Amino acid sequence: MISSLHGVVLHATSDQVVVDVGGVGFAVAVPADVAHTATVGEKMLLHTSLIVREDSLALFGFADRGELEIFGLLISVTGVGPKSALGVLSHLTADQIAEAVTAEDDAPFRRVSGIGPKTAKLIVLQLAGKVQALAAPSKPTAAGGGDVVTQVAAALVGLGWSERVAAEAAAETAADATEAERTSVASLLRRTLALLGPAQGSQARV
């Protein structure tokens, strides 16, 4: 069982990275936010799940063990395969998944490509009582900045980024922005777009 990989990124796309570990390149399917942070030539640590089938071996990698645990729970749901589970984690954070399950709200899952209404309901039903808010704490922002960050994230979703990538990018930008920028949706949006880059929007929907 391969439970983690730590090596140099050789190649990265919108949903996969190739990591060189001791001269061996491992192709790992990853959520959109992990792919976005992968930089060729730099080291990356991934917590992995090896899916073994009769005709293939597939590695799925995540930034932390919390995401890996959520992935394991998702693929235990009837009708949810590894690729669909990865799609959920590309669009929703662990906290958002936990909140949706706790609220018995299947709408966030129905917005994920490949997840139909029946499967979305099954995710909520079968994960009830199993998921917890596992995402890392948000970086602090100035008082009153939360609403601005939320609006920026919503604008990014409208431009084509997934909810997860949009929320994390907006929060990261807000943490490094000036107080004036944190109170202006337009200013913070410009900085966040500069962080994401013009070509990422079309890749965000995995």
C-alpha cells in the first residue's frame, strides 16, 4: 500500500501530477486545488490512496489526511467511484462536505459533474454521522472582511472556478492584502485573479 509520496513534481495538469520519488515517476490524480499549487521542479507531499482493480492500479493524492479520510468515506457510498469522489473534493472543502451532510442538503453534491440527484441523496444519507469538519482553520482576516471574501469567492465561481478553489484563493489573497483591499470586493477580486492566473478558470471544473 502506498500511503504517501514525497518528491519533486515532474509534470502537472488540471487534475494530475507526476511526482519523482527516488527516480520513479508516480502519476497521481489530485483535486483541482492540489493541482493548482503544484510547481514543476519543487517538492510536494501527497497523502495517497491506491485503488487496485483487475486491470489497473490508480493513485489518488491529497494535501492532508483529512481530505484522504473524506475521500475514503465518499468511495464507500453506493454509486460513488474514485473519480466522482475526486470531483467532489475538487469542488467542495472537507468543511463544506461536512456542513452539507449535517444539514441534509444534497444541492452542493448535485452541482458536481458526474453526481446525479440519486447519488447526491445517497452521499448525504450514507455519510450522516461519519463526517467531521476536517479542513484547516481559515487564515485570519480583518474585521468585516469575511463578507468581502465570500463575495469574491462567489464572483470566481461565476467566472468558472470551483467553489473550493475560489474559497481558498480568496481567503489566501485576503490574508496577504492590505486593510483597504480587504474591504473592497473589486480590489480583492483583482488580486485573487492575479493569483489564480487567466488560464485557470477553464481548468477548474474537473
